[in-house]
Amino acid sequence: MVNVKKSLLLLAAGVAIAATGAAFYYGGAVVFASHSFEAGVQGSNIPDNTHVRLDGLTLPPGAVLPLYDSSPNFVSGHFLMRSPCDPDTHVPQVTVIAGHIDESAHGTYVDKVPLYYIAHASSPATGSCVYHAHIPDPLNGGAPQVTDIAIANLSGKDVEFNPGDAADINVQRVLGSMAQSPYRQSRLPADLSHGNPVFDLNDGDPDNDGLGFVHQEGEE
């Protein structure tokens, strides 16, 4: 089984790299991250966008790639990703995790991000699916306070990203500061298998819509 604690240590060490707006090597590929959020800013409405190209990247088993860090602020916004997926279940081959990575282990709280599969933008037959997520999404099991977002390979084999694969984080609002509202207990994902919970609003199954959405009568 993949050592998640070791992976989180790698995340804590590397998250600042993605946050500064840098190009760095990972698995033989160059990963580009652009970031405009400034720590310590005042106000609650702070638009920010981080775009990370994943094409050409190979993520080995147990590896964690940090995508975003807004510490000490926990934020709300949207997450978009195109990544390798299972052509039948549409579950991503990587696992998106979010929460807060703290210097102290007892203040670290992360969980899997509930994802919505976007069928009309995906091409699972050729290897990639498109997902959208709400940050945070505690109704569907995600961490309620998010400062850090990352992707991890919790499988036992390399994950190779396809041309066009990318992750995009759009932050809309600062909800608070971890200094004033810290997590009181640590938490790692209860389910350590690879992949995320995946919902689909277009598959005709109202039980697969996620909480917070109402399947309308007559919808397919």
C-alpha cells in the first residue's frame, strides 16, 4: 500500500513550489504553474487562477504533485481537471486531495475531492476525462476548509498524462484564516484506494448526482 504519510510530507515540502509560479521538473517532464494569489491580502473577494499543465508528466506510485496553496487563508472556488481515467467507471487514475497541510501533524486535515464527471467534454475512449469540483464540498465528503490542493498517485503503477491534460484552480473568495479557525484534529483520507468519488448529473441516475443537486423530473 502506498505510504500516504510520506506522500503528505512530500506535499508539505513541495507545495510552495507550485504556489510561487514556477516551472519545475517532475518525472522527466516540465510542469508549469502560474499563480497570482498573495499571502496576507486583505478582503474576502480575491479572484485568483492557477493553471498547471500535466501533459507529458509521469507520476510514479506514492508521488504527490502540489497544485495550489493559499495558506493561511482557506478559500472557495472551482477545480477543473483533465486527466487519465478508467473508460468504464470514469474514475481518474490519480487522486485529487484537498484540505490543509500544517507544519504540525495534528493540524493537518486532507480528504479526497468529490468530482463531477463532464461527459460532453471528455474522451474516455482515448484515455482522458474532464472533471469539475466545488472547493470546498463538505456535503459530499470533502474537507470543509481548503488551503492546499494536490494530486497523488495512490495506485501501484505509474500514471502517464496525455496531451492536453491539465488542472485549473479558480479561487473566488477567502472564507477565513487557519490562524483563527484551525482544524482541531488531524485526518487523512479514510479510503486509501486510488481515485475520487465521481458524480454525474447527466447519466439519468438521480442517486449519482451528489448532495446539493436535485434531479429534475424528465431529465435523462
